[in-house]
Amino acid sequence: MLSVFKSIPTHMDYKGQKLAEQIFQGIILISAVIGFVYGLIIEQFGWTVYIVLAGFAVSCVLTLPPWPMYRQNPLAWQPLVPETSVESSQKPQESLKKKKHK
């Protein structure tokens, strides 16, 4: 059962984060304007709140899960360089402590 949850990707790249933020802000802004205008026309502030909350819910569904459109530009990490000598495995602080200053 847990392997099913582990197979679900949970990451989002930096360009995907930027896209998700732009989509979120756009939906909130559009829903706020539509809600304000509609609430002004019918003179009911409650409808303004409902429309903004609906926009918030839609934006959460579109931006919170890591959809594939947010994972199209993965970072290219450098390969791991194995340590070959014994001295290179020591911490930098340890090698500094061994030096004696005159």
C-alpha cells in the first residue's frame, strides 16, 4: 500500500513553481474582479465572497498538486565524484587543526 504513495511524484521544478504562482495569482485576481462586479450589481457582498472562495478552491486544485506541467524543466545535477584518498575524507576543520603556525 505504501509503495503506491511512494511512486507519486512530489517535486516541482523552479520554472514550474513560477508557473504555479502566476496561475494562482491570475485566478485569484480574476475571481476577485468578477466577484466584486457581480456583488456590486446584485448588491450582495456574500456572493462576492463565494466567488472569491470558489476561485481560491479552483486555484488550489490547479497549483498545489505537482502536475506534470510543473515538472518539465528538471535540474541537471552534477555527478557524484568519489573520494579517492584518505586525506580528502578528513573534514576541513581537522586538517586545519593539524597545521602549526610559527
